[in-house]
Amino acid sequence: MGNIANAAQAVSDVIPHRFLRIVFASTSGHTEYVVDALINSLKNIAPGWKIEETMAEKTQPRDLLQGDILLLAAATWNTGGTEGQLNPHMRTLLLDKAKNLDFTLKWCACVGLGDHRYFYTARSADLLERYVKAHHGRLVLPTLKIIDEPYGQEQTVRLWAKQLVNASKQLAWT
């Protein structure tokens, strides 16, 4: 009888298969490191998920519409004038190439990196969220913000990955 109860519990705990599209911009490697840590965590937490990642400069606007969840990840840049900008590759993709996309009914998540030494710490997170909302996307959960070096923050990424999986179980898929 215990095996039947365990099997029933296992069925109720099954994580639905999802397709996660990750688009990231990384020049120093920090954002790529966080994305890799996230993917490794998700492979352990939700092994049935299909995950595809592409760099912003290699992404076409139509790619942003693929998948059950779109995850955008970028660091905050503080060059070329005012601080608190998006990585130039992500900026070009979102604000030029994909400026007219409609994310109505699209589930999205964001990851923003930043440095505590700047006034606009991790502003990329706010800019990514603003893009999603302006294009009628729906955020699955609060944005992950990684401040300063990402090395040593794998546990934070792992906990956020668990939150992403749990949030995805609650979503009404259309």
C-alpha cells in the first residue's frame, strides 16, 4: 500500500514540461555565468524542461515569442554618458529590432545584474521589466537581481530557479 501512496504522491509532484527561452546579453561573462548557473539548477529541479539560450546579438525578434516562458537577462552598463543603461546588445534587440512585438499572454521573467558602486544599481532589471510590461507581457515572478560579482551567488540563483519552477506550476497556460 505504501508504494501506491508514494506513486500517487510522485504523480502529484510531477513538474510539467515547459519550454524556457533565455535571451541574454553578456560581454564580461557575468550574465552568461548567471544564465549557466540557472540552467544547471533547472536541469536538476525540472529535468523535463526544454531550455534554449541565445545571446541577444544572435537573436531575431520572432525568437522572443517562442517558448512557454521568455527569460531576458542583462547587466547594467555605465558607459557612454548616463549610467544605468542596458547592455548595448540587449538594447539593440529590444528597443530597435523588437520594438513592435506584442507579448500579450506571454509569460516572462527577468534577470538583471549590477554593481553597488553605482547610483542605478542593477537598473537593467527595471529596464527589462519595463520592456516586458510595455509589450503586454506578464511577469511570472519578481526579477532576480545579482549585485556585484556573480561568483559565489549560485545559491541565490538556485533558490530563484526553484521559485520559477513553482510559479510555472501555478500559471494558466493559454
